[in-house]
Amino acid sequence: MPREFSRTQRVGEQIQRELAKILQRDMKDPRLGMVTVSAVEVSRDMSFATVHVTFLGLDSKEETSAAVSLLTEASGFLRTELSHRMRLRFTPQLRFRYDESLVRGRHLSTLIEKAREIDASSASKDEESEEK
């Protein structure tokens, strides 16, 4: 019977849970704000882990790139904390990437709402012209 998840996926999910706890409880840098770990991709040899993060309240590219570089600088501390909490022979090196999916989703939602408003206003104008 085949496994449902590969080992890299299970390790990635555990890294995601543990990093979320570490960032919430142990990181004391106020420049980060609220950090959400949205996904972790682990390489096949488990030497690297790409951590996708989002930030609450940071919308400009300069702020998000500064926060990602701050996490990159703290990757040694985060990797050490992960090694204490997880039972792995080698703890993967952490690479942080900003996950733009929330920003894109918010942008698409506003475009959809605008399109609905335009359709509703044009439908009401059509009804008024038919009544006359």
C-alpha cells in the first residue's frame, strides 16, 4: 500500500508548525510584526527548506523585502531552535520567500467587486431605458 505523503512533505509540515510557534513566541523583533508561515518546501535531500511567509500590516515591497531579509538574518537562530524541537539528523538550511498569493487574491477580489458594480449599474440603466 503506497504512502499518502512523502517524507519531505511530512518534514515540511512539521517545520511549518514549529516555525510558526517559534516566530510567534520566541522572536522578539518588533520590525517583523505578525508573520504567517504559509508553506514550507523541503528539497529531496532535505538540505534546504524554502519557507513561504506573509506579513500582516506590511503591504509595500520595501517593507516586505526588509522583513524577509530580517528573517534571513535570523535564520541561524531559527534553525538552531528547529534542531532542538525536531528529531532530524540534519536540520535544513532555511530560505525565506514572500508569498504574494494573499496580495494577489485581495487584488482579484477588488477587481471582481468593481466588475459586479459596473454590471449592476448597467443593468439598472437598461431597465430604466426599457420602462420609458
